[in-house]
Amino acid sequence: MKRPKLKKASKRMTCHKRFKIQRKVREHHRKLRKEAKKRGPKKPRKDPGVPNSAPFKEALLREAELRKQRLEELKQQQKLDRLKEQQKRRNLDTDTVVKPSDEPVKKELEQREAKKKSKSGKQNPKKLYCQELKKVIEASDVVLEVLDARDPIGCRCPQVEEAIVQGGQKKLVLVLNKSDLVPKENLENWLTYLKKELPTVVFRASTYLKNKGKIVKVRRKPAFRSEVCVGKEGLWKLLASFQEAHGKPIQVGVVGFPNVGKSSVINSLKQEQICPVGVSMGLTRSMQVVPLDKHITMIDSPSFIVSPLNSATALALKSPASIEELRPLEAASAILTQVDARQIVLKYTLPDFKDSLEFFAFLAQRRGLHQKGGSPNVDSAAKLLWSEWTGATLSYYCQPPVSWTPSRHFKEKTVSDMKLGFNLDQLEKHNARNIQVLKGPRSDNSILFQSSGLTNGIIDENDISEELPKKRKQEQWEDCEEKESDLEGEGADASILPETCSDMCPADEAWEVKSEVLPADEQSTQPLVSDEVTEDDAYDFSTDYV
């Protein structure tokens, strides 16, 4: 067969010819570099400008300057036009994203922008928490009150529950979080006690979630983090059944005391790290809207404000303040009064103790917490105990009441109305399955805790007293010191001071706590250091000292 004639000549060449061309090109480049090296670096050409002898020199320079200004103005105008076009596109995108059904989300965004513009930083943060909590309750159709399974009745706030009941057709659901930290028998007893009043969900939030689009490498997983979420399916189906009965999209608010796991519940349902979570109290400071799907939207809220009229144990465990603001010895001693002494000695492997100060001394020696000179650091041991009891690592439990008594704000009709619209049979099956899946500790390894009952909270911001700023406190302490020195100089009794000087510095408060904890015999043996100057030590101004 005859080969067809090609229209174009082929560009193929022999290897010998190609390599020869490449070699010639390299030699040529080498020759150019060598000549450039001999000539030296090329000097930049200077603009000679307009010579002085040229006619109309000033007019030429003026025209050049005007031309330069016009070019700059043109560039600025083009830049502004581009920015306007980008802003128009962004506005179109936001209009397409925010639909008419997402009106509460749009309102929330507008409220946030208005809040940023207003100077709200000078306002008391506790009052801001109350305002945000009211917004969450008003915008919600269903309110999830998250409880710590270790002390469920101590995590309920009667004031908030009463406000939800008075809010109209709002539903209240209890979520027993941290269910893996209590024995199964105790969890079952609490479930039977609480579901008589309100729908209750057994839950264990997942605190080991990754951020969207980010891969975080963790060498060792912390002990308090759990990967598997338990109770998610039951809570999701419970909300979906109410949404179907409701017939329109619903808003679900999540409320509770600090460190009960409100944000962790939302993250577990969303399967994404959206709300900030951590060991420290009070991380959530404003409401946050998180859409789960087209019909269910979650709203995260700041924690309840604990009333100062509660017991010392409730203030130590549920106050959204750092341990430095509280007194560590007082807070930890209040926790020890509600605990079985034999079980806590076995838990921390310590010898028997007479009082709380001796317990903290043993704990400091056990954990290697020492001060200068080798003495045990009692304050650090108290902070350690307080952080373990408010965190999510220690296993303790409390027994439910023997007889069920309904709350004063829950009547029989209210209880029946709260259960309408929910598929309670399906919820009971999910709860039984979740209790079997959970691997709770044995009662021998847990610590029995005596609950202090319902914890009162503050809803109205007018009930919060204005706190004294730290600077004013410092000035007040300095005024007290000056008045004390004046009174000592006059020979008066230092205890006779005005009421305005009643505030003490933290060091004096810590000493006062230690003296309260010490027994009477040990207090009498403590050496007293006097600041009074005797006559022998007085300075004689009539004598010159060399």
C-alpha cells in the first residue's frame, strides 16, 4: 500500500541534530555571560529631564504634572467602581441566602450588629447574660434544660422554669448530660423520678469533634474527651416528632447552669465544632443560632446567674466565676461537707482527716504541691479539688428523693400540656437502649454526694447589684490603711472603723478562712506578730546617730 502524502512537513529531527543545536545554544549563552561579566554591571540610565535652555520649560513641566494627576485620579475611580461592584454582589448573595423563612436568624444578626455598635462593654456582664437568656426563651418553641446527671436536681432553676411556663405555648424538655459518670442504677432511678414531671432524655455529649474544613492532629486524647455521642438519635427524633405535630419550623433553645454541657449538646447534634466548649466556666456569653436542618434551629445561650442566697456548695459548684474570684479554701471546704468522708479518702488514697485543712494538706503532699520551705500548698490543693468537681472527669452521684413531689410552678394541667406533641413511647425505648450502651462506673468507685436541692437563679437584670470595680476597691483598701495608721497614731482602737472599710484584701480573706478552718487548740498555739512599737525601739530625734 502506498503511503499517503502529508500536507505539512514533519518537524521531527534526528537526535544528533537536536543535541547539536542544544550544545550550540549553551555555548552562545555562556559567551554572552562571559562578555557581560567583562563589561561589569549595567548602570541605570538617568532621566536627563528638560534642559534649562529649552523654551517653555515651565509649561512642559506643568503639563507633565497634570497628566500624572489625571492618571492617579483615573486609577482611584476604577478602584472605587470595582469596590462598588463587589459590594453589590455581596448584597445579592446575602439576599439569596437569607430567605423569608429565616426571619429569626436575620433579626438575630441585626441585633448583633446593633450590639457591636453600641457601647455595651461598660455594662455589667451578668446583666447582659440575663438579657440574652430572656431573648433565647422568647424566641424558642422548645427549651432544653441541660442537667448534670451527677446532681440533676441541683441543676434545675425554678425561676427559669417558671418563666418558661408563663411564656405561653412553650415546651420544656430535660436533658441528662454526662450520664456516663454515674452508676446505671442511679441513672435509672433519676430517669423514673424526672419523667413523671417532664420529658427526659438520657444523653452523653461528644466533646472530641473537629472543626469544619480543618484537620487537627492530636497525639494523645485527653481523658475528659469522648468520641461517641449517646442519645443523639433519641433527642433528634423527639424534636422531629414535635415539629411534625407543630406543622412549621421550630426554634429550640438550650439553657442551663455553667459546665453542664449546653454547647457540647449542640455540637453533638450538629456533628461539628461550632459553639466554643472548654473546662472553664462561662465561655458562652451571647446567644448563638445554629441551624440543624430546614425545620429545626438550635439557639445556644449563656449560663444562668446563680443567686447569692444559695448555699455555699451551690455557689462553689455552679457559680460562673473563676476560682481566683472565689475563695478556694471556702469553696472546696463547702464541697467536702456534702461528701461521704470514707469514700473520698478511698478515692484520693489519703489517710483519715479531722478537718478540711488537714485533708488539703494531705492532698497537697500526695500530689506534690509544696511551697517554699517544703510546706504543703493548701490553696493549690483546694483549687485542684474544686476544678475536678466542676469538670467532667470525677465520678460522683446523689440519690433522688424518696417520694415524688411536683414543683410549685408545675400543676397537673401544666405537666400534661408539656408532654403533648412528643412521642414519649419512642423516647422511652431510646432511653432504655442508651442506658444499656453506656459504661457507667460502679457505685463502689463513685462518691456519694448530698445534693443541696434546687438552685435559685436570677432572671431580672434589676435584681443584680452593681459590683464595685477593682480599681475602686483598691482605692478603698488604701483609704482604710491610711485611716488605720491615723487611728493608731492617735492611740485609738483599730477595730473602730467605718462600714466602708469592711472590704478586705484577698490575703486577709485567705487568712480569715484558714483561721475558721483551724481547730480552737491550734489557733491558740499560733504565734501572734504585733506591729506595735515599744518604747525601747522608739527613735530619739534629739540624738544624732552616726
